[in-house]
Amino acid sequence: MRASRSFALIALATLATAASAHTDGGAHVHNDFFSGFTHPLFGLDHLAAMVAVGLWSALAARRAGPELLWGPLGFASLLLVGAVMGLQGVALPAVEPMIAASLLATGLLVASRLRVPGLAAALGVGVFALFHGLAHGYELAGSDSAWQTLAGMLCATVLLHCAGLAAGWALRHRTVWLTRAAGAGVAALGGAMLLQLA
């Protein structure tokens, strides 16, 4: 119990860190599975969004089961779709603002513990994931190891969702203020990023 509480606190603490992985003009260099895997861990906008999706899924679920997985599966699936679109050169407007908005939205979902039907949860977070994926696809376009890098990113995404699920499940019936504070921190990060882009 103590270990799961410590893990949950560490996962939640990462959500309050304010930084953006994309506002530096795309200076990231990904060239293999490992760099793809580590980017979401050190790209704090991604870290916050992915952990928050898992956290919200656990906090809003009525019980253990498939209901927990709609949000994470929607995010991971459409992240991959967006990355492939980016690799193919599909251009969509407002990629950076949508990444920032994803933090604002997922932070508010965590803070409110809003329950929505499974498919709506998957599509809701998936729309934002599409833009996270597009940003990565644009960065990787022309790289010989794009698919290896994307595989690494997808693995890290799934692990971060699992970290959020574990933290949310450990905290769902206690310390409500902590999860609300974490959600507010993620939302504030998204709001700050939006203001930077304005």
C-alpha cells in the first residue's frame, strides 16, 4: 500500500512541472527506438497529457474492467494515426494550440472526474492525441528510422497511460484534493502554453 501511494505521488508530482516539448521550434532529433521512447518521458507536455489521460480514466471509472481502457486506447491509437499523417505531409492548422488545449482539457477532466461514455472518452482524448502525433510526424518526416522512433514513442505512451491508471486507481477513494490539484496543475500548464502561443 505504501509503495503504491508513493508511486502515485511521484506520478502526480510530474504533472505540475511546466514546460513544453514543442514550443522550441521543433529542435528535437529522434533517430531510433530509444530516442523515441525517451522523448515523451522528457517532453513534459506529453508526459503530463499521457499520465493525465490514464489518471482521469481510473478516477472516472465506476469499476475495474474495460471501462478503464477507453481513454488510453483512444489516445494511443490516434497518436499513431496522427504521426502517420504527419509523416505523409498532411497539414492541419493549429497543431501547437491543440497540444496546449489537450493539457487544459485533460487537466479539467482529472480535476472534475467527469464520467463520459467509453467511445466518447476515446474520441475526445483521441482528437487531441491526433495533434500530438502530427507534431511528431512532422519532426520525423524524411528520417530513415521514423518507424523505429514511432514504435518507441508508442511504447512510452502506453507505459505513461499505465502509470496514470495506477496512480488514479490508488487515489480514487482518498486524498481527493491531491488529484484535483494535479488536474488543476495540468490545466494551468495548458493555459500557460496557450497564452504563450497567443
